Amino acid sequence: MNELKVHLQQAIIGLHQQGWSKRRIARELGLDRGTVGKYLRDSKPAISLTGSEESSDSKPAIVLTGSPAGRQSLCEPWREQIELAVQAGLSAQRIYQDLVIERQFAGSYHSVRRFVLELRAGLPMPFRRMEVEAGQEVQVDFGQEPG
């Protein structure tokens, strides 16, 4: 039977004890959620951790910098170009195509889409004013006809 290396097993248990979900642990460690679940079900500490002292030079199993998942988006190097494209009103698909053609972008469309959605979430809703000449506007009621 295949077994994960001890440091991965410890990372799974440690992150779960910190309140991380199985999905987040799996994504962070590059594992299947089922594998994470299996190790959480089967985990029985061989060494009691009660009373152990943490040394001042101990390091966490995973360094969490940047995004909540601890990984930097593949789109980050092109943030400025993507922000300009979003402000110009381009779709995520168009931005992805431009990155592939102009910058030889190696990431997936979905990574660009997620990045664009995060950028758009921080932008205020656009205000668009429609003006028409007097008498040019029409109200249409789709109900029962008179009568």
C-alpha cells in the first residue's frame, strides 16, 4: 500500500488541528481530498505531543505568504496588464488569449478567470447614464390587453 511521507502526514494533521478544511489542505499540499480524509481518519499519534516544548527556531510545515492558500497566482507577474485590461472592459477569455499570444502565458484560463474575478470584486459597480430625447422613451407593459 502506498504511504505518504511522514512530513506530509504531519502537515495534514497539523493543518487540520489549526482548523483548515480537508479541501484547503488538499489544495495546499497537492493531494487528493480522499487521501487527506484517509490520513485524518487513520491518524493516531504515535508520540504524545502534550508537554512538548516548542523551540524558538521551529518553523511551520508550510510557509503561508500571499494568498490565503499560500500560493502566488501565475497571473501575478502580469497584474498591471490584467488590471488595465479589466478597466478597459475586456472579458477574462480575451485577457487569457492576449496573455497566451503576447506573453507566452503558461497558466490555464481558469487561473486568469479567478484572478480577474478577484480584481473585479474590488472595483465599484460602474454607473452608466442613459439619456434620450424627450418622447423617445417607451414603456411597455406585458399584461392583459384592455378590454
